Amino acid sequence: MKCLVCLATWPDDQGALCPQCRYDHAAAGARDAARVHAARAAFQDKTTAYAPDTRVTTWDKWRPWAAVGIALLLFVFWLRACGSFGFMF
């Protein structure tokens, strides 16, 4: 089957409920255009694929770079400790 709301596909034997957006295609009036558009708008409001800047914080953007910085510091400390034969200076 193919979802009218999120355009996901799944095998027919899994039922009429979309595994991604949970839209029930077996319900009465499921193919009504107004109902599909309302469900599509609700799905777009709750996913980050359509508006990532509204849901991604500044810390989320800087977190990978902070991890790289911490890993670099740990590597430098390890290199300094193992490269000096036990002497720090």
C-alpha cells in the first residue's frame, strides 16, 4: 500500500494503518481530500523534515563539534602521556 499522507509504502498484509504517520486508510472517509490534507498538515507539523530550523537548537548544531574537540583533547593528552615515557614534561 502507499500512504496518501506521507507517501510511505508497506506490504498489503500489514494492514491499512500507515507505519510512519499512523493514518488509517480503512476508516470511513479516509480518501476525503480535506481529511487527507488535514492529516498531511498535522504530519508535517510534527516532523523535522519540513521545518528543521524550528526544531533544531543551537546546542544540537554545536554538539558534534564539541565532541570532536573533546576527542582531540583526549588524544593530545594520551599522545603526550604515552610519547614521553611516563614524564609529562
